[in-house]
Amino acid sequence: MYSISQNLKDHYRKTFLKHGASSEGVDWGPDPSKALIRNSKMLEVLRPVGQNERRPSLLDVGCGYGALAELIKLNKIDVDYYGLEIVPEMVKFAKKKHPEAKFFEGDFLEFSGGNFNYVVCNGILTQKLFASNSEMKRYSQSMIKRMFDFCDDGIVFNMMSTHVNYQSENLYYQNPVEMLAWCISELSPQVKLDCTYELWFEYSLFVYKDRNSK
């Protein structure tokens, strides 16, 4: 297991055991409205399904205790949900809470579960803990490339913006313009950068594959 993955596993296990299935349980602070904003933003990656197209599938990398699965269920979104989480206690909780969904335990960089229409990663690439910026850059790029390899249609992930007036030592900040350029260069020209939502200190990047090339 990658050292960054192990550190993240240890960190989020502690927060979950302390705060349970809550915004604080995934270290997003005490305001649950911010968690709802982030999860809702992840679902914007979904494109309309054509008349003859099958029900799409979505892999949630770092799914935590299943908050995105809950949002999908509440809004009756027609998608097959799969969650991947490195913290066993979170996986156990999610399986019990959402028996209609499918959850896996493990590190995404070692995952071999097949392809999905969409792959999302919410919050994992914002936290570096003890890693250096260069280490986290390599880790995040490996994660994003792997997400794109595992998707048939598109991915979305969020990061902390460098356009802030304060930076916390444990968080990973990446210039959104540089990240956009990297995605266009390394993944696909079909990219959307969203810095417009209420959480001004972060941004989401949507990267799509060309359906016409299939």
C-alpha cells in the first residue's frame, strides 16, 4: 500500500471512530451543508442517458460511510452505485446502511474491479497530511490517471485552490489553471473546470472521454 494511502487510512479511521457517520467523520468540519454541496457537485458529472443506452454505473473512490449513495437514493437517480473505501469501519457501516449499493474495501491504486461509466473522487485529493507537495502531486496524478483509465464516460474530482488567502499545512493546494492544462495534455480535451460554487477555496474538474471515438 502506498504510504500516502496508509496515512489517509489511519487519519480517516480516527475521525470516523470519533465522530461517526457525519461531516466531521470524514474531516469536513461541523457544517453538513458543505458536504452536501460537494456530493451534489460530484453528481454533475452524469450526462443524460440516451433512449437505447443502459443504466450507467458510478464508482465513488474514497466513498467514506456512503454519503453519496444516500444522496443518490434520496434523489432517485437512476445509476448503479459502487463505493470504494480504504477504512474498513466505514465500509462496514456503508454496507449495512445501503444494502442496495455495492461497496469494496481497498486502495484505489491497487483496485482491479473493472470499468464504470463514471468515476468520482470527493475530498481525497485535498488532504496531504504528512506528505510533501511533490509527493502529493505524484500521488494525485496517479489517482486521476487511474480514474480516467477505469471510466467509460467521465470523471470528476475536487482539489484545494491556490487562490486563497490562507493555506493549512495538512491540505494539498493545486493551481487550478495548471491542473486544467495537465488534464487536457494527459487525459482529454473535453474538460470543464468549475470554480463557481459556494466553496470558493476549492474547485472541481470534470474530464470526459469522446463518445464518438467508441
